[in-house]
Amino acid sequence: MITLDEHSDGQEIELSKGQELEVVLPSNPTTGFKWLLEASAEPALAAQGDSYAAPRTASSGHAGTHKWRFRAEKAGRGTISLALRRPWETKGTADRTFRVEVHVPQG
């Protein structure tokens, strides 16, 4: 499994068919902002789900982590795109974005 974090923003990666990818970003839903998946690199990748883990500290207001898992399904190119925004806001109003170009070669 390949794991990407906020420092991977803007990169291009190559995955073999069947290989898994995890994107891990800091998240603090108590602020009203949430990471939203805008593009999942389909059909080259298939989203396998996402989860949020709260911080280990007992006090509120600290960032946890939001994780997304993907699996390379077929040859092709695609983009994983995430936006940090309030759920009721429209596209183009993101506080932060995360974007990775993905390539799954033939064979």
C-alpha cells in the first residue's frame, strides 16, 4: 500500500493494477470544515471507503485524520481531488484542496 499525505499534494503517482493507495489528511470537523471527495480517479481507481480517526488527546478542538482508500482496477489515468469546505458550500469555495494525478499502466 502506498500512503500519501498533505505533502503529496500536486504529485503524479503510478500504481500497478491491484495496488492500493491511502490518502491521509489532517481534519478537524469541530470547525465545521470537512474534506469532501470531488474526484476518485475512476475508472482507473475504485474508492474502497473512507474513515475519520479522532485525536488521541481527550480535549476537543484538536485535529484528527481523515483517510481514503483506493484500489487500482484498470489501466488508465485519473485524478484524486479533495476539497476542505463546509458541506453546504459550493464548489470553488474550498478552504484547502488536495489533488494527485494517478497513472495505472497496461500490464
